[in-house]
Amino acid sequence: MSQSSNSSFSQPISRRTALKVMGATAVGAGIGYSRFVKPEPTLHQPDSLDLPRRLSKPQKVVVIGAGLAGLACAYELSQRGFEVTLLEKAPQLGGKIASWTINVGDETFRMEHGFHGFFPQYYNLKSIVSELSIEQNFKSLEFYSLVFRDRTYNPEVFRPSHSAFPWNIVDLAISSPNRLQWGINLTKIKHLQVFHAITGFKIPRTFKNYDSISVADWVDKDFPQGLYDLYFLPFAKSSLNAPDSLSAGELLQFFHFYFFGNPEGLAFNGTVDDMGTSLVNPIAAAIERNGGKIVSEATVSEIKAENNQIVSLTYQKGDSQTDVPFWVESNELISDEDTPYYGAGDRVYLAQDDENALSLTCTHQGCTVQRQENGEFICPCHGARYNRQGEVVSGPAKRDLARFEIRDRADDSIQLIAANPTPPQQQETIAADYYCIATDVPGTRHLFNLIQGDIDPKVPQQVANLAVSDPFAVARFWFDRDFEWEHSNFASLSGYALTDSITLYHRIQAQFIDWSQRTGNSVIELHAYCYKEKEFPTQEALLTTFERELYEIVPALKQANLLHRELVNQKNFSGYPPNSYADRPDTESGISNLMFAGDWVKMPFPCGLMERAVTSGLLAANGILYQEGLQRRSLLSVNPEGIFKI
């Protein structure tokens, strides 16, 4: 159903009526914000002195992890005269926005971890884009839709807006075909409490009041149903955390950043090309121009500490089959009495006996192979077949499954080490002045297992307590025809068992636009932000469900031929469960020369997703700059506090 077909709800209403709809008639008169003057971003922690910007003496920094957080930290410090070494374990840079080459028939494309939107209040990310003069790598998607499977609600359409609260709500109410279904009644105590919570965000008060309860429990009784269905549930899931495991305090922070504290509107940009080409590569090139050294396929093997300070780090360069041991947790969802499995997402291992384990990561494109009744393994994505020992029987894979020795056991985890480690291409020990860990949560836990020496015991405990959210999955499909589509080229979806969004890549990114214009074909991506492993324990179940739901979402594709499909399935996004805020690590780790960066770090002002990652990296750089007596980078945020007191 298109928005233009909305019966009586499509009629325009006045600002006064819109305020009455949400029960806040007095709000507009009681707030001094002008309807026509856009609030400026807030400057975070400006330096009061005019300090030097560059080092006067050599200083070394090692940044571990080349996702957005590590790239941002290395970028800023390399500009200031630091000798930066950036280490990344994967072959490609970018972390969750990395891209890599795949083949579809005779065509070559760049594949990613899924579509990402660049919102206008991503002030710190945008400042880097501006400094690199790569604005042309992004283009506006103009608007985006939220479409409901059961048609309980008409499709919502979000467009640019330049009004602060409460006028952004007025604008939304005027345009929303579902405004009479929001269900807000401020004469109800619970509804009034909700209104105060979402409009009165403040750190740390909001977390003190709401971090102890999950979103699901908070909305369980007498919560405005329409408000939850239309806004809270989609926003919660787009944080990559499910409502039953997401702190209500974190959702309020997320909601404030994306809506109530944001005067920029909810429309966003996409990249003209893949994320690696459009954003990652330009940042990496700038780091190298500034004298920085970037090492991919770098596995940290040892970290030494003395007197609560990191003194050296050793890494080896080569493929992932190293002699560095690592821990993986049991996966009870796909284990049976005779076959214990470990790991999750695209990093699953089968314990063949008490001493040996087999990686189930297909050596072709990284999907997880499925064990068959005859003991063989088949990849659900592209059909590669392996025998019981993990040896290739038929392609497209060319290398056998990796084999590991079980080195140790603890509770429900095992420690693995490559059975036939590849000799490293390079091994180096670095003694630096500063270090920054900018890896994801599993990577950070692993690094702390490698630390030898005297450090504050509180820090490894904080790291051990970090949570990982439910896994996410992305399925991208190539079809031999195009189709009519009345919604936005990226659209959020609600009500499906698995699918949370759809992206029409052949209408957004240049490589797919070109292919579609030449062939008449299409490329569609479905995304599951945080699915439950009990419901979809295998990648075969994910692909089967994605395909079934795609044909329901786009019925015209039932008659099309599926040319190719790709699956990305990982469990490494940061979790924000109840009661996690107080113990979340800060940028300054508690180890004197070690900084933390990543979206799992406690932030001093509201931000989310890519902006949170970038800002955490710049905060880590600022921490080092401050210790060296240098001018810190100016950081911007939306208004860090809501209007009303809680």
C-alpha cells in the first residue's frame, strides 16, 4: 500500500491539531525553540587554551583494529605527527563496513556486510568526509519507508526535517498516516512517564533510572502501542539489539540521538560505491600519506605489561591459520549428543574428538557448511562439498576446511590452535608510547587473554563483562529481472519472522546500477538485525527463510530466476543489556597508556552506530593528545540533553 492511498489519514492537519494528537498542546508554547531556526550542534569539551597541534618530539602509537573506530583514531593521530601503526586481523580494512570482491558469473562485484545509512547528525564522521573532500562519494536517498507486513499500520515515510523538538514531532504528526494510532494519552500516569523519559534524556540520570530494565519489560504494560510498533521497535532493532536484551536506558539514548535531540531529520545518504571504496580506502590512504603504517592480516600474538602500562606488542602477518591460540564458546543450539559445536555465525567449529576440531567456514566465500547425514559437509550458499575430513570434494571451494587442535577446556569453552599453522610472512615486536584497542567485543576479549604482566585487575573484568548482541544476517540476491517498487530504495520492514529491511542495490550503488542498465536485472538485499539463534540455528535456515520472505515482500520475483546469492552472518555486534552501563569501559581504559575505541565504549554524549564508532576513535585520539599537551580535536554532538526533567 502506498502512502498516497491512505484514505482519511492522508488529509493535512494543522500544527495545533498535531500537538493535540500527541497530547502536548502546551509544549510548543512552553519551549523557546523557534520553529524556523535550526539548533546548532553542541561542542563537546572544548579546550580553553590555544595549544600546539603537532608533536615536537617523536611518539609511537599502535592501534589494533581497522574498523571505523581504529581508522578514525589512526587518522587523527597521524595528522598530529605521531608514528602510527594500524593493525588489522582481516585481509580487508573497515571492520563491519569492509568490502571484498566476489564473482557472479562473468561479472565482478564488491560485497559488504550490509547496507549502512549516513544520517545528517553524524557530525564527526561528516567532518572527516569533508576533510578528505569525498562528499561526492555519498548521495541522498531523499526519504525512507517503514512498511508493515500485516497492514495494521499504513507505511510510514521519513523525510528530511530541520526542526528541533517539539516541532519535529509536529512535522511527523502532520505527515504520518498513522498519527491517530500513536496511542499517547498524557492523562495516564504511565504514558506521562514515557513522555518524560523520551523527552528528558540526560547522562547519567537516564541510565540510573532505566538501565536496569529491558525495553521489552519497560513496554510490557500500559505502553502506547502505536508508539512502540511504529517507532520504538524499529529503532530498538536497528541498534542491532533485540528488545528483550536491550537496556531501556540505551534505547532512550538511541532515540534521543536519532530523533528527539536531532534537528537534522531522519532521511540519510548512502554510498555511491561500496563502503570500502567510498569511505574506508580514502581514510586509509590519508593515514599512509601522513606516514602511518597499515598492516592487514596481522594477528597479535603477545602483549606485555609492567606497572599497569603496556610495554610491547608482538604481531605476525599472514593468513588466519596461525599458532596463536584462541577461545570459542559452546553452541548448544546446533550440538547433539555425538557432535559438539562451538562458535556462532560464520565462525563455527566441530569438535571431532577430544583433541581435534574442524572449522566449518567454507573456504570459498565464508559461509558455514552444513553437516550431512553421511558425514560430508555442504555449503548452503554456493554448493561447495567437503568429505568427513573437511577435504574438498567439489567446488567452487579450492582449499580444504581448516583443522585445529583442542589445546584446553574451561566450562563451556575450548581453546583452539591451528593444526598446521602457516609460517608468518612477517613477525615484529613494537614498543610504543601509546596503544589503542579498537577491535570488536570478541576481539577485545581475545587481546586481554594475551596480556602478560601487571595491570589493574578491574580492566580485564570490565572487558570480560562486555556483551555481544544476538547475531545479524545479510542475504544479497541477484535476479534476472527488475520489478516495480513503490517504497524507498531502502525500507525498514516490520512483522516478518526474520527480515527487518530491504535494499534495492541496483538503484543505489553505481556498480549495480550499471549492471542493471546493461542487463535489466536486479540486486536485492535483506537484513536481519538481531535474530534469535533458537529460531534460525543454521545458515541454511536463514537462507530458506530469507528467500521465502523475499518472495512475499516482492511477489514479482517469484517468476524470476535467481542468479546468485551471498550470505553474511556474524555474531560480533556490541550488546547493551540491562545493568551494563555502569561497568562499561571508558575511553581511558585504566591502564595508563592504553585507550579504548569502539561502539562498546561508554560515551559522554548520545550517538549511535557508525557515528558512535568514529567518535569513540576520535575520543581515544583526544585522550592521547591531551596527555601530550596538544590541542584536542573539536567533537560535535546533538543536544546532549532532552528538554524536560525526568
